[in-house]
Amino acid sequence: KAGVTQTPRYLIKTRGQQVTLSCSPISGHRSVSWYQQTPGQGLQFLFEYFSETQRNKGNFPGRFSGRQFSNSRSEMNVSTLELGDSALYLCASFPGQGASYEQYFGPGTRLTVT
Amino acid sequence: QQPVQSPQAVILREGEDAVINCSSSKALYSVHWYRQKHGEAPVFLMILLKGGEQKGHEKISASFNEKKQQSSLYLTASQLSYSGTYFCGTEPSNAGGTSYGKLTFGQGTILTVHP
């Protein structure tokens, strides 16, 4: 099976701009979680989508949003970028139902805000 | 609340053993362990569920003390490839039988294995 893919891999944006990141889960997985990773804060949960519905949300401002499409692909959007948004954004996929399943992470999108 | 991992860093020679601990103040449903190498995505190692079920790689072992909300990852006969940062991720017990994908990660343990 192909793994989780994320595009783009690298992105440089300017403060105030907005950005959209994409994640394609493993085939058959219906759940996608998003995480932000920074040296200072570590890995932090952003939100999780299952069957096009957001089931869970972390403690991030409303500038961070996401959505999921019927094919389980997910996008996250960050509006009005701030310097502190520079981070590695990881998505992870798993089946989404039943007992706890391991999450498989994509390679991440490295976002730099200048 | 973020689980606490210990030690923060450990240095080994090939063939030596190590234990990484993860402790939570919340009642847990599951503990997940991942390894991340520099510039790469976290890679799944192990899940330990409340009730005793475990899923993971054959060469990795771990324990989950439900009463103490603690988990330990055991790395035996370490190899150079074991180097990386190890994270535990926890799911609270109110997750019940369905995972909602929200893992709270510890700050990581940096493991370095030298020849």
C-alpha cells in the first residue's frame, strides 16, 4: 500500500498570507489527524477528520482550519500567517473506527513564515 | 496535559539496552510509541491498550501499567538504526473503544547509539 502523502513538502510564505496544505491518507483509511511540530512545543494535535466530519480539535486559534473530502483526502488552511506558525505540519491516517489503531504519518510539510 | 518522558536523552553503545518511560497524570486508554529520525516522519513502533492488548513490531517490547498510567519502552541489544527521538503519545480513557486520532505527545527522548 502507498503511504501517506503530503504536498507540498516545503513552503515559504510571508506574514499575513494564507496557506493550504494537503494530505492523502493510506487507501482505506477514513481518518486523518493533523499535528504541528516545533522545537519548542513538540508535537501538538490540531484536529482530526473522519468521513468529512471534524471529530476532535486541539487548542489552536481559529486561523487554523481543515476539511476532508469524500475520498478521505484532507486539507488544512492557515490564514493570516504569523512567524510562530513556522513548523513542520504532519498528517497521520488510520482506519478511524473500532479499537485504537496505529497512526501512520506522512513526511510532513515544512512551512517557513518570513 | 502532556505526558512526561524520561530520560530526556540517552547515549548507548551498540548492543546495550535502554528503557524509556512515559508517565501521564490522566487515566489512559492507550499509549502509542513512535520513533522519529531527523528530517523524517514519526514511525509507529507500538500500541498498548487498556486491558492488555498490544500491537507492534516484533523486536520492540513495552509495558503499560494502567494503575500508574505509566508505560515503558524496552530497547534491547541496540543497533545504530535505533538512534532517533522516541515519542510516546497518549489517548485518555474517555476515548472508549474508538480512537479519535487525538494523541497527546510527550516531549521526546533522544536516543543515540554509537558503534
